[in-house]
Amino acid sequence: MSHAYIAGVGNTPFGRLEGFSSIDLMARAASAALTAAQLSRQEIDGVLCGYATTLPHLMLSTLFCEKFSLRPNYCHGMQVGGATGAAMLMLARELVVSGRCRHVLVVAGENRLTGQTRDSSIQTLAQVGDADFEVPNGASVPAYYGLMASRYLHETGVTSEDLAEFAVLMRGNAARHPDAHLRDPITVADVLASKTIAAPLRLMDCCPISDGAMALVVSAEPRSGVPVRIAGAGQGHFHQHLTAMVDVLNTGAAHAAKQAFEQANLSAADMDYLGIYDSFTITLVMLLEEIGFAPRAGAVKRLRAGDFSQHGNQPLNTHGGLLSFGHCGVAGGLAHTAEAWRQFNGLAGTRQVKSPKHAFIHADGGVMSSHVSLILAREG
């Protein structure tokens, strides 16, 4: 049976990167990924490109290939919100396993912080809302997540203090990553004292808006370093809009994860590294509990026990996640997989965990709308 491996990763720093267009950032990340994979441009026969809100080109994937001097046999863009990065990796795996491609470049990036105004960003992101029932009422993405969080806290007994502890963990992790957007230490008191954005979510419960880019190469064979195979994948799509969400305890995440676990013939207990999407603290807590890495209302208990720390039994988002490494759209979600690859290859520096064998990656788009789970396995 054919397999697909993550052969190399590359990224720009995340944060305020003045003077770089989305294409510039993507090219920098792609160059680094090809170097890591020891591949030339001519060897890339597939390209999957994430969307960019600052460059809404109808053919962004082809535009990138033109600017980066690529002539792939297969190329297109994808768009499922924050789940796009993981969805591209899943498709890259399918292209490689089927024999359609041998080396697929997965790339995304945008100058979301410096390339658009605050009002433009709010207006663009608000469009994930229902055009008839949500957008006309002036809701924003934080407002959608705030409403969902209120219901989840009511259903489970999770508290704002519980959420704050995850923001502190992510910031502590980011402090050890030189490319992270936010690296200054914070406390639970700092999180609770930060201004309310959409109750119960405060400023430090929300990820920052960043500039940056990520690129990964998925290949038919291992390249340099440790072989990291994409062993399982799954998706779940139960709703698009908040007003259509039936149950905050069952958003589609567990459905996606179940497929990935079954395909890899592994379970949640087998995972010794976690890369879980964390656009907001509530996102992270909901996903950990729905997928089964903690019982309902039990995620913070595991955090306090040290299970999710760098030296715990399931280290979580050691790069700092979206909450602190930063969020520049699709590339922000790809960063979770890039960090897992570096952990497998012993390239995480002071963030390095102890010899991971299996990593679980999960991303969601919209308002917990589209879910993609991936399982990475170390070979050899």
C-alpha cells in the first residue's frame, strides 16, 4: 500500500511583517519547505493553496505558481475556513497515495495584520454568519464564538477561569518559539482583566491577527530526517452557521476524529502529541473534550495536572497555537502540523518533547462548522 509523508516544512515569522504581500510571504515559506525536503521546484508536481482575505484572487493557486516558477500537473485552491490547512494536507495525502502526484506543495499565507484595515477584517470575517439572520444584526466572529461559549459554559460548568488557563499555557509555549507573534508572559489574572470582546470571551481569550505564511511538502516517500507518515484522516461537517448548530456538545469534531483514528488503527490514548485548533480558548476546550482527550468539563483538570505541558503525556500546541504563535488565516492552522513535524524530527529547540510516536492534529473552520482530523505517525 502506498503511503504519504510530510517531507519538509517552512514558515515565516508570525506577527507584524511590514512590506510583504501575501505572495511574498507564501514564497518565503515555500522556499524554506523545499529546502527542508531537499526538493527543487521542478520536482513539485502538485500544489494546493489556501485562500487569502487580503488577496481574494479567483485563481490564487495559479497566480502563486506563476510567481514562484512552478508548473505542476495538479493545482487548485481550497476554502473551508480555519480547517483549510488540514483539509489541504488530507487531499495532498490522497493525491500521493493514489499516484496522481509524488510531491505536493501545500502553502498558505497572508499579510492579514498589515494588509487590511481593522474594519475591513471585521467585515470580511463576519461573512461566515448567516446572511439573513446573523450578518444583518452586526455580529462578528468573536460574537458568534461568545454566544457559543455562553451555551457551552452553561451546559458543562466550565468557567472563564478555566478558559484563561489555556491562554496562559499557550503563551508560555510561544515564549520558547522565536517566530511567535505574542511572547510576553501572562497570568490568569491578566486574562480575566483583559477587556471583554464578546462575553464571556475577553481579549486574551482571542487569537491575534497576524502576518505570516506556512508551507509543507507531502511526498510519496520520506525525504531527509525522520519519516513522518500521514496515517489517518477524517472530516465532519454538521452545520455552517451558529443559528443552525443543534448541539454544542456535538459539533462534528468527534465524527472527524473517529474516522482518523479508525483509519490509523489507533485511539486517543495512543497520541503523545496534540496539535489542536485554538482560535479562541473556548475552541480549544470544546475540541479537547468532544474528541475525547478529556471528559466533559475535565480539560482544565488535565491541564492543571500537567498532562498538556511540554513534559506531560500529551503535550499540546508547543509552538503556542493560534492564541499566541499567531493567526494569519489558513497558515495559522498549518502551524500546528508544522510544529508536530519539527517535534518528530527533534528540531523544536527548547520546546522539544520526548520522542513522540503519534500526533493528533485537528482544525475547524467557521463557527466549529468544518472539522478535519489528521494522525501523524513516526516510522523507524
